[in-house]
Amino acid sequence: MLEPEIPNNTGNVGRTAVATGCRLHIVHPIGFDMSEKARRRAGLDYWHLVDCREHDDWSSFLATERPARLWLLTTKSAAPVWDAPLRRGDYLLFGKETAGVSPAVHDEVAARWGSSARLVLPMVPVKEARSLNLATAVATVVYEGLRQVRAAEGLPW
């Protein structure tokens, strides 16, 4: 998650990470307090179970993780997530709730991983429904990734 702003969304994404065995990366700056006291106050009593890595900024994330494959989820794409060949070890990038990711990050994703690395969860064209809730989008894409990985590896549910 790049620069998340809403603690409840981040908490729900953390719960999805626990439920699916995924690692959560949080890239700063973030719009809320992540201290243990703040997490307890928000009712995130399961946070100790979240495999979470925090990064100071986008550059630090890239330098530390060095993702071989990364997919940017954005409303600014026409390529549906289910058409992407998701694999174990892929990184899924979600931007902040109010603005997504910056044009610079869009450009860097296209330069490093190709323009086809930008994906969308298609929605019916209702102007007032600009996008899905971040936590909803994360859960949907993570489960699509798991579906693809498990099918490719012949794993049962």
C-alpha cells in the first residue's frame, strides 16, 4: 500500500493479509498513527499476526524489495486484473484512497514492468462510483491472485 490514509482500510487489508498468508508492505508517508497504542485503540488486536514491512518511501521500497514483477491497480487502465498472469511472488501495488498513485509512480511502473503492469477492477460506468473502497479492491485482487496461483500449481482449496 503506497501512502495509505485511512486506518480502517489498512486494518482491513492487514486482516486480508493474515487470512491469505500474504505479506503487507506499507510505504510511507501514511496518514495515521501506526503505534501499538493506536492499533489497540482501533481494535486491531490481530495486528501481531500481520506479516507487515514498513518502508520510508517509494524509493526505499524499491531498493529493499527489488520486485521482479509488480502490478499497479489503478482506475487509469483498461486491462482487467483477471487477464494478468499473476504468479507467486508478484507484488500488488495499491495507492492512497484519495488519489491513487502519482503520475511519477505510474511512469516508473510502466518503465520497469511495462505498460501492461497497470490493471483495473472493471466497474459499470456510473460517474458517482469513482472507484472501489481500497480494502475491497485489495481483497478482490489478492483472492484472484490466489485463485490463479493455486490453479497453476494444482493446489486444492
